[in-house]
Amino acid sequence: NFILSCCSTVDLPYDYLQQREIPVLFYTYFVDGNEYEDDMGRDPEALPRFYGFLAAEKFATTSQVNVSTYYNFFQEQLEHGDLLHLAFTSGQSGSVHNAFSAADLLREKYPERKITIVDTLCSSSGYGMLVDHIADMRDQGCSMEEAEQWALENRNKVHHQFFCTDLQHFRRSGRISGAAATIAAVLDICPIMRLNDEGRIIAYDKVRGKKRALRTTVNNMAEHAQNGLEYAGKCFICHSDCPDMALRLKEAILERFHHINGDIRICDIGTIIASHCGPGTVAVFFFGDERPHME
């Protein structure tokens, strides 16, 4: 019916997206003036190298994808058919505005083609879960217009619940003070966060200890998931260099939710998102009620 594409910040394995025939536009990050492409699991050495940079206090920076990069990527797809591009949230990057500009230019060049950009308001594997669902709709024969409408109506029902167990990256990058990070480490404090209705990260609670962080996250899922503990949709988990915590979260969810659709997929947080959160972040994604507006 149409071509479905996304950005590498979906934090799903690249080989999975290849299997699903979803072209990917790759974001990049910079360390010491050198540019690196978001790897998505193509090179097994890429993530260890990235976390090695962070451990050595060589901070990674990211930038918006420019109009030219979007233009070239979209043009390649339009050679083969109409295009629906699901874009990384505007709540964390202004790149989507450049995607809209590139699409406008290409509509003039390819008047016979349709090109649609959706600001997903989603991030990381929550963004990936939305893309995955639209791919299911595409494969079931839905039109591009139907897929776009569903994405717009349901993007704010993709919940992103997460917590951080290591605040040293925030200290090193200046996001919090050294004193605050030290106190948090001594007291074993874990911030509890979510995405709001604008796709922005909101820290709305903090608890002491990883066990409480896990319990609070699962309780929040029970409160907001469609049909509560009877939730029967998909569920994804991702983590930044803390696979044991991700597995513990999966086990805690399965203890309470017995009707989840398929296995709970655990993914790595990619280098773009991890450039900002650092190691020690664990997140769960599911379909639920409308995400609230929070400051």
C-alpha cells in the first residue's frame, strides 16, 4: 500500500526493522569532534564504545537532522511509492520541523506521490512500539490515510514510564549538581519519569531503592494501561546498559499482567537517547489512557 519509515531513535534492532521492511533515517552523535551514526545493533562494538566514552567523561552531543538529510532520505523512498514517515517527538528534538520542510519541497517535485509526516510525540522503544503497530496495520491492508489517522489519534496513548538508577551522568553533564548526585547516591534515590502529552520528559516522583522504583513503575502501568491488569496489548522494555534491571522489570510485570500480547521485548536504549540519559535508565512502554499534560 505505502512505504512506512522512521528514525533510528525508535530503539529497536535494525535487523527487526529490515525484516518488517521499514526504512530508517539514522541520527548521529558527536564525541571529541568525531561523528558517529546511531548504530541500532548493527555493530556489536558500538554500544560498548559509546559507554566507554561516557565512563571516560567524554560527553556525547546530538544535533537536529537537517532539511537536506531528510530530503535525500524521503526522495529515495518516494522513488518506490507513497510515504508515511513517523518522526521522533518534537518534545525532545526540533528535527521533525525540518522533516515537514523537506516534505513540502518534495511534494512539488513529485506531485503524483503522497508524503505524510507524523510527529509521534513518542521516544525510544515507545516510539518503536507505535511504528511496530502501524506496520501491523500496513501489513493487514490499511491505507496510508487510515494509518496516519490512527497514529494521530493514538500517539498520546503510548505510555513511557521509566526510572533512573544512576545519576552520575547527570552530574557530569551539569544537569544536576554534584551535591544533589551525591545525596541521591547515598540515599539510593531513583527519579520516576514519564512522557507528557507533548512528548517531553517529566520527572514527577522519586523513591528510595531500586525495588521501590520497580514497584512504582509497575503500579503506574496498572493504573494507566488499557483495561488495567487485564491489559492485552504489546509491551516493550528498554534500558541503558543495565540489562539485569530490565529483566527484573519484565519479571515484575509478568507477575501481575497475564494477558500481554506476545513476549515482552527488551531492547537497548540507543546512543542518541543515551547521550542524554546516560547509563542506568529502565523504561516500559504500553498502550493506555491519554497521557496527561504535566510541567
